[in-house]
Amino acid sequence: MEAPWVVGCAVAAAAYAGRYSILAWNAFKARPPRLRRFYEGGFQSTMTRREAALILGVRERSPTDKIKEAHRRVMVANHPDAGGSHYLASKINQAKDMMFGKVKGSGSAF
């Protein structure tokens, strides 16, 4: 006599847990952009130090070790060998070079 009641309570608990999980997932996906982990904007025609910091997810005046760690983390997530884009990988590397002060193409050829 108690078995159907226990099964019914278990099914109801599973339904509530599923409903809560769906609501939590939707809230997670709809969080504001400042709480997201990676930069999701478009790229400027000439990369600035601010844009490079946004791409890597660090502050503009971050120490070298934090920049290296952020570059590695973002590159692992977007590496071409793991299904990422070659264009994004080049922009990530360009952002690292910008943060280290190694801007390519700024010298003149005499």
C-alpha cells in the first residue's frame, strides 16, 4: 500500500529537480556579458591594448605571468587543432603580443 505512494513521491521529486535544473540552466545562459568568461565582441581594424586585454580576459596592466596564463587558457579553448578557428587563434596571439609590447609590422623597412 505504501509502495505506490513512495514511487509517486520519487517521480514528483524528480520532476521538480528537472524543472529547477532547466530554470537554472536558462538563467546561466542569460547572465550578463560582464560575467561571461571570454570576449564575445567583434574585432577593431587596429588592435588596441584595451581590446587585447578584453580578448585575453585580463586587465590592461596585468603582470606577465597572468598574461601568459590567460593566453594559454584562451588558446586551449580556441586552438585550431581542437576544432577552433585559425583566425581566432591569430587574434589571440596578436593580443598576447600587444600585451607584451611586441607589435608586429610597426617597424619601417629601410
